[in-house]
Amino acid sequence: MKRMTLLGTSVLVALALSGCAAQKPDAASQLNQQSVMALNWFQQSGEYRALAYQAFNFARLSFDNAPSLVGKPKAVIVDLDETMIDNSAYSAWQVKAGQPFADKSWSTWNQARQATAVPGAVDFANYVNSHGGTMFYVSNRDRKDAAATADNLKRLGFSGVNEKTLRLRTDSSNKQARFDAIRAEGYNVVLYIGDNLNDYGAATYHQDNAQRRAFVDQNHSRFGTQFIILPNPLYGDWESGLAAGYNQMTPEQKLQIREANLKAWNGK
């Protein structure tokens, strides 16, 4: 009887363990896991590097071909994260640690100064600064991380990084006021470079994806000339544009919204 009891207990334990193994990960973990293929592509593919080099090749041509205005020096406005510097290691940490984006961990990452340069970004920035232009680094990083951000950029070889050219978030993540201020200082802004449509002005700020696509269609001739965009499948306002109030939803609701936005073949 004792042997049978032990055997029965062992079976129950095995079933319990197999049941645990078969459990689906929680919704928050599923959200992170959905980023894994994008991270693999971003970090490992030659195609990502090719697109980055292509973007900066177009940027240099556009800068050179932009007309010069008397008394108005040329300026280029660029975003930082996933435009000039690569923070994908932070996104990979989120996946491995099962953590959502949070201001505290993001600031810790910024302070670590471990972002790397996007392919072609340093050469382009230094080309502009050495050919009569001024690079303005306009980012929504918090100002408390300004010193660490500047140090990270300088370590990577970016030139012209100072209090004048590094413009971080103040009271709003809408960059339009900072863009307007640069123009008001007498600069001829010839080029905007980013990974998010909000990097080109306020037109798409807090808009849904239908409106964001409409902006692209209306301005299609400016992409590759005045607007240069870098690929970023990891995060961005395109995600919050999937549904109204997306950022306030639970992980379960976000998963449902993501699936509902898929355009799928019916298999026939």
C-alpha cells in the first residue's frame, strides 16, 4: 500500500509539474515576447544595417543639395534613440527580465552610457558639422539624463554635442516648440531625421495610425529629401496609434488590440 501511495504521489507531482510547464505566460510577458523577432532582426540582420546606411547616404545628398540662405546657416535636426543611437540592448533586457518599459529603468540605462551608434550616424553627424552645418540633437530623453546622454554621444564620436545642440524634453514630448525655437534662432533647417513621425513636427502627435498614414501619403515627396526615417519595429507612437487609449490598457487588452489589427489571409 505504501508503495502504491508513493507511486500515486509521484504521478500527481509529475502531472502538476507538466501542467505548470504547459501554462501560458502572463499577458505582460507575452507582450515582451512578441518583440523577440523584431529584436533579432534589429540586432543581427544585415538588412537593418543596410537601411541605416541607406538613410544616411540619402541624408548626405539632401544636405549637400539643400539651398543655402544668406545669413541663415544650415541645420539638421535629428532624434537620438533608434535614430542616431541604438538602445536595443535595453529592449532585450526587458524581454529577458520580463519587465515593461519604465521611466526608472530607462533612466538607469541612460546613465549606464551603453547605447551604441546606429550605422552611418556618426559619420553623417560629423560631415554636417564639418561642412558648414549644425547638428541639433532633439530627444525626448529627460533632462536629468542630459550629462550622461552627452557623455555617451561624445564617447561614440559624435561632434558638436553641447548645451546648445542637445535639446531634451522639458514640459512636453511634442517636439514642435523645440523645432520652432531652432528656426527662430536664425537657422535654415534643411533636414529632419527620426524613427517616429513625430520627429517631423506636431502633425501626427497623439494621432491614430489612419491619420499618421495620411500624413505620410500627403508628404510622400518629402521622404528621402527633407524627411529621413530610420526603421524601428521595437516601439513607437505607431503602437499607441493602434487604438484610442492604448497606453492605458491592460496587457490583456493590448494583446487583443494587436491581434485585432492584423490583416490576415483567410487561407482560401
